[in-house]
Amino acid sequence: MWAAAPQELDEEHLLRRVARGDRAAFEELYRRTSPWLAVRLRRRCDDQQIVAEVMQETYLAVWRAAGSFSGSRTGGTAVGWLWTIAARRLVDAFRRRAHHAEPPLAYAPLAAAPAAEEEALVATVGGDVGDALRRLAPELREVLQAMVLDGLSVRETSVLLGLPEGTVKTRARRARIAMRKELA
């Protein structure tokens, strides 16, 4: 039997147990990550039905593909891996909606107060780079967040933010230029 209870393990170890079919580890991973994941998804989509579907699809994918998580060997985190799955499922949901001729709900704009993930990005980077990120215009920061923090492609960022691909590319370029100027 397992040496430690699921509550005593970090998310990476929980994922490894999920890969072996450990239902208790899956339940613990869900208990820890679902509130955070739901908040992140709601910031990007106002439709609660889509958020619920994406949550369900995400955790089903986690259960089925936990063995594909390569973990700390590649520098990734379990939570980052989980978010990547969820973000891609959300983009897929937006595409399905667009395919059915329903206009997507507007992307929820960034609140005046910094979001937890923005603070985490700045805290992770820290120093001069963190200061430069804080001074970046919100529309540039949201593109940078989607492409760098969330690991989305230009096309996925375009769908997620409801912007043309050219606008995403332009904002990403402007963000890089602004960051270079700030750090020079």
C-alpha cells in the first residue's frame, strides 16, 4: 500500500498516483485544484455552462492522461500542466461555439486589482523584469499572459481573447518592445 495519504502529497505526486489509477489521489487533486481552476476559467469566460463543461473535460483528460505528465524532469509543474489542458479545452469550446454560429461571450476584462496569476507571474520573475511587467499596458499584459504564462499559441490566444490573430501578434510584439525598453 502507499506510504503517505493523498492529503500529505504535493500535486506532482498526486498526478503520479492518478496515473496508476489511484482514485483517492484523483479526488484530492480535484479538491485542491478545482476552485482555483474554476476562478481562472471564469475570468476568461462568462458562460457558466461552458466553464462547467471545460472543468469536466479537463479532469476527464487528467484522469486519462496523467501518465503523460513528465513533471519536474522537464521543468513543468503539475498545476501548470493542468492549466494547459484547461486553457486548450476552453479554446476548443470557443471554437465549437463559433462553429455553431453563436457569438462568443466577451472576454472578461482584467479587473482593476491585479489578478492572482499576474501577481504570481511578477513574483516569479521579480526584480526589474517584474517591475517592467507591472508597467506594461493591460492589453499587452493580457496577451503576454496568455502566450507566456498560459502557453497558448497566437491562434489560441486570438480565440481566447476574441481578437484577430494580427492584433495578437502586434500586441505581443509591442509587449516585447516595451519590455526591452524598460529593461535597457
